[in-house]
Amino acid sequence: MSENQRLREAIVRHLEQRQSKALRMRFSALVAIAPTHLVEVCSFLRDDPDWYVDYLECLSGVDEGPAVNRIGVVYHLMSITRGHRIVLKCFVSRTVAPDAHPSGLPVIPSVSSIWLAANWHEREAYDLVGIWFEGHPDMRRILMPEDWTGHPLRKDYVNPEYYHDIQTAY
């Protein structure tokens, strides 16, 4: 049995103990996780001695556009000591009810308490794609000015012609 198959079975066993159907496998090392189980699964992967996923390589915000109406995060994880590589995907609807969250943005739980490297990665995904990471210790823009309107990597983003009387579109 391959490491990826063992990983899948370990995650499924862990979630089945909680009678959850939040997990589905698409490829051997690619796992889609429901947002309600993201922190639990990431903690399990980090703390389980068989997997010991101790390194968040990167985290990418992904906007699939208004037509698909999904937005989410792809996590590239690694166990340096065990040599495992895992990709987790967590997607939510782009459409947010006005009273769902004060930010008005889609919400995914923060994993910055599990891997400290997630801190800046999550801020970048918030800034450019417009995903709010619930539980993040410092959720503010990291690349764009604080008063910038919108999130430039959204599929439906329209670049403003001017920013503080400076032409932005040429």
C-alpha cells in the first residue's frame, strides 16, 4: 500500500470516528476537506506520529469565478522527517449572506495556529483573493494599501482607473 493510500485511510478513519462524510479523495495525494473539518484534519496530520506533517509549503487562494461560484484555498503540506507530500483543498461558496460574517467575504478557518507559516500566506490570500480566515491573529492586508477597494485576483475584479489621483490603468 502506498503512503498516499495509507494517508487517505488514516484521515478517513479519523473522520469516521466522528461519523463525518466531509472527505473525498480525487487523486492519491489530493484531499478535499470541508471547512468545518479543516483545522481538525490539519491538527491530526501534524500530530499523528505516522504522518507528522510539520511543514506548510504554501497556501494558495483560488477563485473559480462567478459562474462556478466557488472560492477556496489549496494547501501544499509536507512531512520533512517522513517524506510525505499532501495537497488539501478547501472550497466554499463565493456568495455570502449579508449577515453571515462582518467582513462580507467567504470564510475559511485559519490554520496559522497549526503552522506559523500560514500567517502571511493567509494574509496574502485575503488581500488578493478576498477570503477571510476565521481565527487569524492579524487579518489585514499585506500587499495592497489598507484603503484599496476589492481583491485583485478575483475573476470579476475591475481595476480602478485612479488610486489617490494616480492613474492605475494604462
